[in-house]
Amino acid sequence: MLGRMGTHTKSRWFAGVPQQDTTGTACYAFPHAGAGVTTVRRLCLELAGTFDAYAVRLPGRESRVGEPLETVMADLADKLAGELADHALEEGA
């Protein structure tokens, strides 16, 4: 059985693999178009221990299904860049 991924991060944008200690290096896995974090779960679990592995959870998918989808790539990229920077600082990665 594979390990767990959870929403133990402070941001709704990311799901991470619980770890005792941070590795100091984050790896963010992006699901393919239209998919959710479950499609990159195995990758994140396999990378845990070497990296602080996080799956990116985009608006309108999975637990964020009630949020509007981003339809303009530039707007999504701007929002995601800010979230990535904030998350990396908060998580210490």
C-alpha cells in the first residue's frame, strides 16, 4: 500500500507527503490538464525523503471543485507563481 498524501500544508493549492523533517528542497508536481493531485500521488510519494514533495491542486478540481476554473493561462500562472513563492517560504523549502 502506498503512503498518504494530505493537506497538511497551509495552502489549499498544495497537497503534500507528511514527513518528520524537511529536506530543504521542494518538488512541485503538476497534474496533467484537467486532472487532480491523485494523478501525481505516486510520484510525490516516491520522491518523499529526497524532496519535500507537493502536488499542485488547481482551482475547480477535487477539494477545490466549488471554486471557479481559471480559463486564462496568464492569470493562472500569475496566481500560481505567488502561491508557490509563499508556500516555499512558509514550508521552509
